Amino acid sequence: MMRSDNLKEAAASGAAASASLPPLIRARGIAKSFSGNAVLQSVDLDLHAGEVVGLLGENGAGKSTLMHILSGGLQPDAGTVEMDGAPVRFGSVADGIEAGVSFVHQELSVVGALSVAENLHLGRMSRSRTGLVDFKLMEEASRALLERVGAGHIEPRREAATLRAGEQQLVEIAKAAARKPRLLILDEPTSSLTPHEVGGFFSYVREARASGVAIIFITHRLEEAMALCDRVVVLRNGAIVSERRPAETSRQQLITDMTGKPAIYEHRPRTASDTMALSLKGVSGDRLLSGIDLDVRMGEIFGLFGLVGAGRTELLDLIHGVHRPTAGTISLFGERLSLSDPSEAVRAGIALVPEGRKTAGILPQHSVRDNAAISSLRRFSRGIFSDRGGDPRRMASYRQSLGIRMATDTQEISTLSGGNQQKVIFARALMAEPRLLLLDEPTHGVDVGAKADLYDIVTREAEKGLTVVIASSEVPEILALCDRVAVLSKGRLAGILDRVAMTEDTILTMAFKEH
Amino acid sequence: EAPEGGSVAAVENTKGPVRIAFLSFQNNPFWTPVTEGAKAANDYLTKFDATVDFVDLGDELSAEAVVAGIEGALAKKYDGIVVVPIFDGTARIINEATDEGVPVFNIVAEGATESKRLAFIGQDAISAGQQIGEYIAKKMDGKGKLGVITGYFGATQHTQRMNGAVDYLKAKFPDIQIVGPFENKDKAESAYSLVQDMMTANPDLSMVYVTAGGPFGAAKAVKDLNLTGKVGVVGFDHTPDNMQYLKTGEMVGLLDQAPYQQALDSSVMLYNYIVAGQEPPAKVIPVTGKLLTPDDAK
Amino acid sequence: MQTGVAYIRSLGRYREASVLAMLAAVALYLSFASDYFLEPRNLLNVGRQASVVAIVALGQALVIIARGIDLSVGSVIGLSAVVAAVLMRDTGSETIGLMAGLLTGLACGLVNGVLYTRFRINPFIATLGTLSIARGIALLMTGGIPVPFGGLAEFVGAGRIFDVPVSFLLMIVLAIVVHVFASRTVMGREIYAIGDNPKASRLAGVNLRAIRLIVFALCGLLAGLGGLILAGNLASADPNLGMGYELDVIAAVILGGTALSGGRGSILGVVIGALLMALLNNAFVLLGISAYWQVVTKGLVIIFAVGLDGLQRRGDDD
Amino acid sequence: MQTGVAYIRSLGRYREASVLAMLAAVALYLSFASDYFLEPRNLLNVGRQASVVAIVALGQALVIIARGIDLSVGSVIGLSAVVAAVLMRDTGSETIGLMAGLLTGLACGLVNGVLYTRFRINPFIATLGTLSIARGIALLMTGGIPVPFGGLAEFVGAGRIFDVPVSFLLMIVLAIVVHVFASRTVMGREIYAIGDNPKASRLAGVNLRAIRLIVFALCGLLAGLGGLILAGNLASADPNLGMGYELDVIAAVILGGTALSGGRGSILGVVIGALLMALLNNAFVLLGISAYWQVVTKGLVIIFAVGLDGLQRRGDDD
Ligand SMILES: Nc1ncnc2c1ncn2[C@@H]1O[C@H](COP(=O)(O)OP(=O)(O)OP(=O)(O)O)[C@@H](O)[C@H]1O
Ligand SMILES: Nc1ncnc2c1ncn2[C@@H]1O[C@H](COP(=O)(O)OP(=O)(O)OP(=O)(O)O)[C@@H](O)[C@H]1O
Ligand SMILES: [Mg+2]
Ligand SMILES: [Mg+2]
């Protein structure tokens, strides 16, 4: 009784409580390196029950690595972890779970073959008296769990593979919540959530905090960190460089902490050329899209905005030749395109940074260098032979311009941090030197600093004449980059806004028009 | 009178139409004369209002295939069955058929377990092995090294043919040293490699005995090693590829099982039993194989 | 009418539907082409002929769903039968023999499982190794000579209850048990989970090693049982029994709609796959198709059975 | 010294290292245990004996790296040989015969590829189907009777140049060509990519269908060549030639460190895998290992060869 009162107090005023009670987690001197490459230098971190700590840092700063260590997935090279004042050592994830540490991973890891309810109970399914799985009980429990994280609309019986990324994300959060954790680690949980879903998720986090759970929240969206966290910790180069309270700091300050310099991207007005680069007339797809008319001029950065499932990905797929349009025509620089495969698109000068890094982006067993080269093998080949010798040089230049953080370009891409993987996929598309660059949620998981860099690069390329079509769910991204934006709603074109008409309000209103 | 190539004549049919199922495999030239014998029996017995339906059990020899085949024939209500049972483990279904009043005639090879079949006509694998063993001893002058290649370890017929020869030689000719056995899984290419390696390790090898499939591969190896006349191969069956090496001299002995006659005679005897209750002359009708030597090939 | 069509369409979502359709088509054709096909006796024969492949395939299906593969089942069939027969002969006790046979299967499965989970040997290679070793041991134990085998095993392998083959009944019972196991028990669901996403399952606290081990053990056990049935049917335990069975068994599993890449598959489908193959062999005997055409036909039917499904799913993956 | 150890350790990173170590160990043992082993003639024999498996395995490796599998290679060996021999006999032209044999292999590969890419049939099932169909056609063409086969094919299969078997030389050349193809050409790199993540590769501009088709076609072509060599060696084209080869070939590929799940694998490893298996058979004869122990030993060596690697990689995956 006494104890739980204390917890509530701690929740109310984290700092005051920290003096009187040992923190839930006290990490000291945590160091970790991979094959001689130091990722964490000497990290000290305290976490108290009932507080939400934001963990910020550039891609590859070591956030996920630190969390793996706290949860038992990785062993530190040096340093100690204490829980409730007593030293602990988690040999495995199972040990961590046992001790009350739940971890929602950055990379989605639902089991597609199982139902939502089964996913939520994986590893601890309930049995009925017959000894068989009690599906009914599980489904009921699942409904409550999903409701709690604001995902009550997901039917527990659905096969998890059929869920959208955002829904899968929510299922994983619900799964972590179901374990009644004492420490809940959320590694970029909001990256594929809609604003509405983010709202539901926030209220869950607040509720959990009130019940005395310690929460670590990793994100690249600074607004979210400022809104949700009691304390924001910034990790840079494997060490903690600052600890601030959101009320006492600013966005710019955090960015400076993370990157060492303020990251600024200013929209640079351009005069678009008169040449028509891409034009769609009455294009329909076999899923949702119908009758899309668009004209994009050379050198233009053209946005595609819409709510989840509005058909942005489908539209980019049609342009890229992943599927054939069921009606309408697509032309590139005046030439009518009739693509039956993305390979033809790449040959015609179209490159795509796809949505879903893990499923559609990376070649997990390949090196960074090979991953970057795959789209441009034919460009740089001599006869049938591939120019392997030139790969390191090309890689080096993109590594530099995109600021890709890694030990060497021969390491497997799956050992890179999520944001850096995304940059490699970006490098792949640019290396193909396309005329038309299609970007589908391209800055998913990319840190603010790098985002600004990527925007700079896209803008620079556009100034040189590259035409860019970018599908994004982030209005700020659209506002920062695009010369014009087309808003899709339920597979139809709701309207096109130019720079002058573009505001958060107009875009969102248009997107909701038919809803 | 008896049909050409056969030794038994059919009796008059007083019973009405008779249907006989002839169950056999088909995967290498050995089966060709068996098939032809069955066809000849059908042609011959048509005059007596009887048919012999050839039923292929496929190209993979196994007891399960035989059992499934007999089950199928029983379902199709044949009056009698000629079958190549080969394996131990076919006795039960043969007994079942006999108990249902469908007589079964075994040919070519049968398992060791006694069954209620009407009769068996074929070569006893152990004595065939011994017959070859005697020939080998003669060719080797009772001394030297003999390489042994068997089809499948554990295949009864192959093992019996092997042991028939090897046990005889061990008992009678202790100066003959046995190299092996090695398994070639009925493959000629494997026999080829085995002979190559045997010659490496035993340059003084003078004879190779192949108990089952692929003896011509061994012969080809002898030829390619330029050992024709120094090393001889003995094996089974007068198939065209074997015969060719008998002519050129790498193959020095081939034992035949008279498969055509087995197929024909068994069908007629079964017919006689069905229409007239005429029992075959014996429960086991041995076929003494004809041992062909290079002289016969010329 | 509308709903009927919709219902049939909805069936198409199940991968086993296309094989079931093929099974029905072959059966329909046979019922016209042969007067004997529809006789209960013949249908029951088909059931019996499918039973061993189906029983072993049940275990194999679990292994494949868990993203493994077991090539050793054929040899395990032979070894279990031989061990049972030899012990029965030497001890005179049927119980000891049969138990030993089943335990042998289990032991082989455990060895496979340990090689995979402890020594981290790719299951393809590990079971290829045990394929050879188990067969070698069976040969060594018997000197290559089949051992007579009778009693209860013969009843199970060849006996009938009210004209229904015991092995067919056993197959039905086991199929139901394994189906319930796979779809309704915690471990069953975890098998699907580890096949679909081993890493995520491990992170969720599923004991990967234990489940893999158990799955291989079960597969070995069922192969052992298959060996006893097969040898019982033949009343003889041949060390070469079951040789080459692995391909038939795996084919039945995959025909039944189980993905070789793990995580998906139905136990019902496995039985359908095994029945289709047995039906084909039955058709060959009933229709008297020549051996060479049998081989061709078999290939065509396998391709068609799955091709229907593939065409429907056009543009689905990748 | 330090660097030496480090170098050996760094070798351990390659999956084929463990099989190479096993190969070296067996060879070392043999060179003490048998006076004949190190004779050039014997070593060359081993090379020849490995050559057909290795050549066919080169194609199979490409297929497996691209995340496919080709079970039909054994039958394609038989069919190609038969087509070549029959046409050679009937037209009297060696060129026509040999070309036809190679084209048959290519055609079989293309059929497999089309079944996979166009009809979306799982390659395991598709090639299981063509396994049966190709064998059936070979049997139908010949009535089951081997056809004599000589001339150039016999030279390639059984001939020697300066004592070195032609088929061994051919294997070396082809291994180098395929190695260069796989590691240095655009298409080779794309094969690895599609095996690693087909969807990502497709979006990145790799023509999935075309590459899969070509990979199966190449595998068919190499199997066809293997058939000509094998039949040439025996101077006879048997419709049953190559039966069961698929397992040997796939084993060689996987022993050589190629992952069955695609995306990874070395051509060099394939040759090592094939050599290890040929060496084992050679060892049995040279050492005169008793019959049934041969079978057991083979299994043990296979497991050890890969087990070394697995132990070292402990805790690596999942
Ligand atoms: N298994 C591994 N082998 C080698 N390097 C690794 C491994 N895992 C992580 N790294 C490296 O450690 C560094 C930190 O990675 P981590 O995933 O912790 O970054 P992060 O802060 O989570 O970044 P992001 O915001 O992009 O997710 C990266 O440079 C990454 O390449
Ligand atoms: N594989 C698929 N099969 C059938 N329908 C699909 C498939 N993938 C997507 N859809 C549907 O197509 C529609 C358009 O989806 P699309 O992915 O293009 O939307 P989006 O605007 O990119 O949204 P988001 O990427 O945020 O989910 C949606 O209704 C979606 O449910
Ligand atoms: Mg991270
Ligand atoms: Mg999208």
C-alpha cells in the first residue's frame, strides 16, 4: 500500500521521488561495440516508475542498441544495470520479460500467419479446461487490450498479415501492454500511425504512466516527444549529451543537441520548367484508384497526400509498372509508357523508394554496398559484366552526401540502424540517376537532421532537373518540400493545390472531403 | 499344342469367359520379354475365350506397389492373377486373394515367406548365385580377386544372388579373395566408378560380379581401362546393352532367367487350373538360367 | 445462386481447395471410366493405400509448417520396423517390439531435432545424414535380410473392422488429433508462429528450441508408426522399407497447400494430398494404363492440381 | 603467427570453409590409410566421378540462390541423353544429336521456369511434376531400352587429355564460368538479389520473371549437358539414367554452403560439396569399408561436414 502511494507520488513529480526511492532502472557505464566499432561509449541512465522519458538521437546514435541491452536482447561489453536498486543481468529477452520489461521493436514483428488475438497472446496463450486454446477468452481479452491502445476497430480474429503497417504497430503495442510491464520500451511506435491513431496511443501511454509504468519513448517526431514526455534524453555518438524537460526547451535546442548544429531546411521557390515530365490521363487501378489526371513538370517536386488507404502507394505502383493500370494513359516526357514490370520503369528512368523498408526495401543478407548498387547494375555495366570495382567509389560519395552512418560499406545492411537503412535505399534510387523519382513515405524513421539533409538533396536534384513525386502522410513534409500537392481521397483525386494555396488546413480539409 | 516359346498347352474351356490379371513392373529392358510373354499368352488364350490383361505396376519396384496391384485386381474381380511379387511382404495379400478363391501364380521372384500361391515359376536367387559362382571359379582358376557390386543393400533378391555366389566361393575356393561388396543402386554409372576405384586399390583384380542392374557400366569401365581380356564381368540378364559387351569380351558371363517363357507358361497353367482344376506340375517350378558366354555371342 | 457462387469462390481462398477439386475430378472421371471404382471395397483400398503416406505426412507437415524439413522419414520407417521385428522375434514379446519400434522413431526424430537445435545443422543436411545412418543401422541389424513381422502390427497394417481397413481408421483418428493439436493447442499455434516468423516468436517468449525439437520428435514418432503399419501390412520388416518415401510424403504435404517456407498449412490438406496420390495409383491399376504413361500422367496431375491454385492467385506475391 | 591464426579465423566466416575442412580431413586421412589414394590417376578418377554431379549442381546452385529448387534434374539428365542418342541414331548426325540433347535440357528448364513464373506453381511441385513427365517421355521414346551412344559424347564422358578426364576439365571450366557469371555479371548479382528479397529486388528494377526463367533454363541446360556426359561415359543412353540424382545434386549445393532459403551461396562451395561426396565413395572402395558401414559413414560425414560450421555459428540466427 505504502509502496503504491510512493509510486503515485513519483509519477506526480519524478525528480523529487528520485531522491527518496531507488529508480526502477539505473544503468551505469553501458558500453557496446560491434566488431570494434563503438556504438555506445558509456551511457548512464535512470528511469523512474511513472515517468515517460523521450529518447532522441540521430539515426545510428545507438538508441535501439541501448534498448536491446536494457531488455536483455543484447549483452553490454561493459557497465551495469540495476533494477529497484539491485543489480540485474538479463541473459535473454525472456529474462527481461520475466522481470517486467516489454519492448516494442522498431521493426514490425507480428506473426502474419496468426490471428490478431493469437499475436497478442503469443508466448502465453490461455487454455480452457479442455487443455485447448481458449479462443473465446483470448478474443475478449484482445478486444479490451486493443481498445486500450485506441485500436478497438481491429477485429481480433483477423489474420495479422492482412493488417496495414499502422494496425500491426498498434497490435504490437497492445501486445506489450498485455504483459503488464514495469518498464515499457517503445522504439518508434508512431512512425506508421495516423494522427488519429497517435491520439489513441498517447492516451494509452498517459494511462500507463499514471499506473506507475516507466516508459521510454523513442521517436524522430520532436513534437510528439515534447507533447508526451516528462523528460527528454538525447543520445549522440553513443553518449548522453543532454537531459531536458520539454517545458524548458525548444525544438531547435533539441535538434542542436542531436546533431551538434541546428538543422534548417527552407523551402526554396523554384520556377518550374515548361517541359511536361509526367502526365496521367484517366488512370485507374484494379484496387481503388479511378480516373486520375495529373501533370507534373520537369524539375517539380510534386506531393501526393491522402489519408491511410487513399491510394497513394497504388498510384506510385502504377507509374512504376508494378501493376498495370486498368484504364487511362501514363506518359513520361511526352512518350506514352506501357510498363509491364518495374525493370522497364527503371530503364525508362524512373526510380522508386518504396514504402516498407523491411519488406520491400532492403536485401537483408546483402552488404550496404550491394544494396545501394542493385538498381544501377545495368547502368554501370561493361557488357554483361557488372562494374564491381566502381561500387565503393559511388557508395562513398552517397555515404558522404546522405550522411550514412556505418562501420564499412561491406557490412550487412540489416546491421545498420533503421534510419540509415532508409538512407541506403535512397542512395539506391539516386544512383540509378532517374529522370523521375518516386518517393513513398521516404523519411520514415529518418532523424530530423537527416531529414533536412534529404530534403536538401531532393531539392538540389530537382533544381538540376529531376522530377520528384513524393507520397507522404506528414503535412509538414509536404509543406517543406513540394511545389504542388495532389490530395487523394478514397482513390479519387480530391484536388491539386499549388504553393500559394497550400496550408495544413487546406490540405487536410481536402483529404477529409469525401470521408 | 503349346504356343511358340512356351512349354504348356491349354485345355478346352468349358467354363465360359476367363479373365486373368498379369501384374508386372516396367522400368528396364528385363521386363520387355515379360511383357511380350504376357501378350503372347493373351493371343494364345483368346482362342479359348480367356483374356490376359497386362497391368503395369509402374516403374518403382516395391512390395507396396504389388499389394496395391493385387488389391486392385481383386476389386476388378479377375478370375486369377499372375504376379511378380519379388519382395517379402507380399505373402499376406497373396493368401488373402487365394482365400477369396482367386488363385495367384508367382513368377520371376518371390519373397522368402511361404504363401498360398498356386505355384511359383522362376529362378531361385541363391542357386542362381551359386551357378554364377561356379562359373566364376572356373574362369578364375580358383584364385585371385573378385570384386562384388550389388544393386541395393538389403534387397532380398540382390542379397541372395550375392550370397549364393560368395558363400559358395568362400567354402570351396578360399584362394579367391572378395573385394566389396559395394552398392551401385542398380546404376550403370555407379558400377563404372566402382570398377575404376576397385582397380586402383586392387590392380590385380581379375573378375567383377554385378548382382543386379547396370553390369554393362562395369564392362564399359573395363574397356576404358584397357583391361579387356584381363578383367571379366559377370552378371544377369540378356539385355541388349549387356550382350554388346559379351561380344567385345569385357563381359564374360550372363545368366538369363527365361522371362518370356515364365510369363507365357504361368498364364497358361493358371488358365488350366481355373477352367479344369488342373494343378501345375509342382509348387515350385525351377527355371535354370541359361548362362551365356562370349562363345554364345559369336 | 449468387451466394452459391460466392461460397465456391470463398473456398478458393484455401490453398487446399485446388487439390480437393483435382481429387474430385479424378474421382468423377474414374467413376465413369471404371465400373469397379465406386465399389466400397475399392474405395476403402484407396484409403488404406493412402494411410501410411498420410500418417507420416502429418508429422512432416508439422515440421514443414515450423520451417523445417525431414528427409529421413523413409529410413526411419525402415529402421523402426526392423527394430520392432527384431525385438519381437528375440524377446518374444509383442508389446516390447511395438514399443521399441515407436521409440526408435521418436529417437530418430529427437536426434534430428538435436542436430538442428543444438548443433545448428541445417535440417535438410541433418536429416539427409540421418537418412543414411538410419538405413545403415537397419541393414546392420538385419544383415540385409527381411525379418518376419506379425501379430497386432499385422492387424493394424492389414486388418479390417467391418470391412474398413484398420490403418485407414487410424489415419482418420490421427488426422483429427493432429488437426486439433495444430489448430487448437498452444503448442500447435506456436508451431505456426515459429514457422512464420521465428525471430518475432522468440522475442514473444516462444521457446523455439523446445518446439522445434518436439516437432521433429513427433515427425519421427509418426514415421515410426508408419513403419510398423507398413511392415505389418506386409508381415515383414525389410531394412529397405520406406526407401524413397520422403519425396512422396513431402509431395503430399505440399500438394495439400502447405508452404515450404513455413508458417502456413493445413492438416486436412495433407490428407487430401495423400489421397490424391493413392487415387492416381489406383486409377492406373483400374484403367490399366501403361507404366510409362503412368509416370507422365502422375506428373501432369501434380502440376494441374497446384496450377489451378497458382493461376487464381496470379499477381499475388512479390 | 598472429595474422596466420586471424587468417584462418577469417576463413571460418565462409560457410564453405567447414566442408572444405572436412574434405581436407578425409583426404589427409586417406593419404595415410591407402597407398593408392595420392596416385594422380586415383585423384583424377575422383575428379571425374564428381564431375557430373558438380556440373548439374552448378545450375542447381543458381536456382537455389534465386530461392527456387529444381527436383527434375535427374529426369532431365535421362531425357536429354535419350533424345540425343535417338536422334543421333536416326539422323546419323552427331551434331544434331548433341544439339538436340542440350536443347532438350534447355527446354525442360524453360518449362519449369514458365510453370513457376507464368503459372505461379511452387517450384517444388512444378519440378516434381516435370521430374515425372520427363522420365515418362524418356521411357516412352525408348520403350525402356537403352540406346547406344558414342562418338564425341563418349570422348567427353570417358575420354582423357594427357591423362586428365575430359569431363573433369569441363567441370573446372564450367565452374569458373559459372563462378564468374554469378559473381561478376549483372545478372549473377541480380540472382543473389532476388533470392534475398524478391519483392525489393523487383521494385528496384530487377526483372524477376526473366531472371527466374533464365536460371531454370540454365539449370536445365546444365542437366542436359550432365546427361550427355553420363551417357557418353557409358556409351549408352538409358531412360533411367540420372534417377535419384536430384538428392545428390541438392546435397552438394547445400553442403557447399548455399542456403536453401536463397540469397546466399558460393559456386566454389558447390564443387567442394560434389568432390566430398565423390571422395567418400572413393574412400569406401580404397579402404574396403564393410558394406553397411559405408551407408552409416556417409551419413556421419555429411553431418560432421556441416556441423562444424553450425557449432561455430552458435547463436547466430533467429
Ligand atoms: N549487429 C550489428 N552489427 C554491427 N553493427 C551494428 C549491429 N547492430 C547495430 N549496429 C550499429 O550500431 C549503430 C547504432 O544502431 P542503432 O540501431 O542502435 O541506432 P538507432 O539509434 O536506433 O538509430 P535509428 O534511429 O536509425 O533507429 C549503427 O551504426 C549500427 O550500424
Ligand atoms: N495487396 C493488396 N490487395 C488488395 N488491396 C490492397 C492491397 N494493398 C492495398 N490495398 C488496398 O488498396 C487501397 C489503396 O492502398 P494504398 O496502399 O495505395 O494506400 P496509401 O494511400 O498508400 O495508404 P497507406 O500507404 O498509408 O496505407 C487501400 O484501400 C488498400 O486497402
Ligand atoms: Mg533504432
Ligand atoms: Mg502507401
